[in-house]
Amino acid sequence: MKLALTGATGFVGSRLLDAAIAAGHQVRALARRPQEPRDGVRWVEGALDRPDSLAALVDGAEAVIHVAGVINAPTADGFEVGNVTGTANLLAAARGVVDRFVHVSSLAAREPQLSLYGASKARSEALVEASGLTSVIVRPPAVYGPGDRETLELFKMARRGLVLLPPGGRLSLIHVDDLARLLIALASPGAPSGMTIEPDDGRPGGWSHGEFAAALGEAVGTRPVAWSTPRALLALAARGDRLVRGQRAKLTPDRIAYFCHPDWVVHSARGVSPSIWRAEIPTGTGLAGTAAWYRSEGWL
């Protein structure tokens, strides 16, 4: 296929790009800055707020896979511009040009009242649904794998023997390479459309926070203690992070709002037919492989 890809320089997008090239697809990938040449890739310098670059990105493509988005911003405007306006601009460029639009959202969109992030993702989904394009929405749960800096801190905590987690709850997980295979499958002609998919690692009922901490410990060779951090203490830590890192703070009040929600398990009714895709990487194996990658890169 000829694919148009946003977010190709990020965690999920870069693994997706590798998978698409390995599968023999031709990719046009949007990037803000010049990138090293790669076989099978045509880099399009631009951004989601530059209609000229979006027109060049989708020209001749059979499908768009929209991965780019903002997961952390200091204000509501940051989420609106990155997740809503950017999606609207890409849809406008794709309309009448491409056959399929695969939109990567988030489970956070299921609870838009919890956070600015989730609300912005829900609005982006509404735009896709109303676009008239042949489309599918994918809401990944927590994504982990080589190259991910978001879960790196959890691996570091597990290695030290104490994993600080939000108040009790459950979550689903998916390895980035399994997610990449799904996105490519959904870009194919004849794949399901007009639906919202919530994929995971295939573990019924997901993982309790304690189970996840134990799995992290096994991956790094420890038996960590999992501590459910009270929301008030997380809020205090967020204020401290803002004081230390300012606009670059990772632990924000907005993130705490959805971190503390007790149910981030995918809905089985929103699964995908095994004839289209199924998870291939058991989470224990995936976590161990991720830890090994972190060590090889000197991150862990």
C-alpha cells in the first residue's frame, strides 16, 4: 500500500514506520524537521497546521494513519490545537483523496469529563466520524515497548523495588509492535470501517495495578512493592513537578485526573475479529524485551 503517516518520529509512529517498511509498503511521513533518508519512505517536511504540507502528504496515498497528537500540555489550547484542530486539518486534506483514514485516539476519550486530554481526543473522534471518509478509530490502552519514555520511569521504580501507582484500579496493556500491526491491517482495503476499536494484549479483565507492578518486577529481576499513591499526594507531586520543570512538567493535574480513574480496561465488545488481527506478544515477554532494550540503550 501507499500510506500517509503522521507522528512517524514519535514512539508509536516510529515503530509503525519500521513495521510498514518491513512489510513492503511505501510511506509518506510527516515531520517537522529534515530526517535521514530511508528506503521506502518519502519524508514530507511540515506540520498539522500547514495545509500545504498535508496536501503533499496525502497526495497519491491509499490510506492515512493519523498517529500524531498531544498527550501533555499546560493549557486546554495545547490539547485543542494538537488533537482537534490538527485532526480537522488532516481530514480536510484527505477528503476526496484517500480511500481510508485510520485515527489513533486513546481510551481516555471514553471518559472525556475526566481530563482536557480525554476531552480533546473525544472531539477528534467526533470529527472523524462526521468526516464522510471511510474510517476506523483505534483507542489503544497503555502502550509500552522499546523506545517508550512514558513507562520507563515505572521500569526504573521496579528495579529500585518500589512502584508508585495511582489509587487501586485495573488497566489494559498493548505492546507497540502489536499495535503497529493492527494499524497496518486496518489501513488495508476491505478492513473494518465505521467502528471504534479498543485493542489489548488479550488478557481478559486486564491487569490490576499490583499485577502490573509484579510483572514489571519480573521483567527487571526484582520483587517490587506496589504502593497505591493517594490522589492528594499525587496532586502535591504535580505541583512540585511544575515548580521544578515548568512547562515541561510530566505529572500535571490533567494527567492525574485520568491516572486515578479505576477502570482503563478495554471493552471486549470493541475488539477486532481474530481474522483481522490478534495480539502476538505476551505481556510478560514484551516487558522483558522492553527492559532488555532499555539496558542496551543505557536507559535502565
